[in-house]
Amino acid sequence: MLNAQSDNTEEYRDVKREKLYRRISFWLSFILATGVVAWYVSSHPPDSPEVQKMRIYFKENIMAVTKFLALPREEKIAFAAKKKHPFYQQYLRASEVEKEKIKALVHISADYTPFQYWFNIIFLWTIFFTTFWFLGLMVEGAIILVRQSNAKKK
């Protein structure tokens, strides 16, 4: 009778301990994911309004812009003279490094939406949270298995 009662108390403690581990795993995952995403947002801020405006222009006029970028230099000058948008004149005056950056921006702006950054941040947080939580649950499972095997040895 006494042995059964001590087993019951031990089981109760184990269940309580497992619940505590689950809570710690959940909240630690939540805090770590939030911290990593906060670090990412601070080191990779959203685009400025000017860049957003330019990316929207690229998206809306992707055919004309890519055609312009593919032209030889002399034809680019003639093409820019026909167009009223300031992008074309600024592109002609830009340095080679800036032109490469603009080409990359055009390439990634084909399907751009203004809220894409925040959607990606939420998705990034979800990925980190589930990863940290999964790893925490795996560690918790390993701890439980080790404790059970030690209890069986006793």
C-alpha cells in the first residue's frame, strides 16, 4: 500500500515536471523567435517610401523597364528621351555599381507588393518559433526517456 502511494506521488511529480518543461519549451521558443526576428528587423529595415514607390513603378511597367535595360547605350539614350519618368534619366547618370543595384531591384520587383516585407517577417517568426519549439520538445522527450530508463534501473 505504501509503495503504491509513493509510486502515485512520483507519477504526479513527473506529470507536473513534464507540464513545466512543456511550458518552458513553449515560452522559451516564443521569446527566442521574437528576439531573432527583432534582430532581423533592426538589421534589415523595410524599404524607404521612395524605394517602395520605385519598386511599384517597376512592377507596373516591367516590360518597358526590362526592354530599356536590355538596349545598347545609344538606344537607351533615345528611349529615355521619349519617356517622361525620371527613372530613365537617373539610370543613365548612375554609376555602374548603382546600375547593377537597379537591375537587381527590377528583377526582384516583378511581383512586389508593399506589404510583402511584413508578411515575410510574420512567416519568418513562425518558422523560427516552430523550429525552436520542435527542438525543445525533442530535448524534453530525450530527458523523459533518460529519466524513465534511470527509474527502471533502480
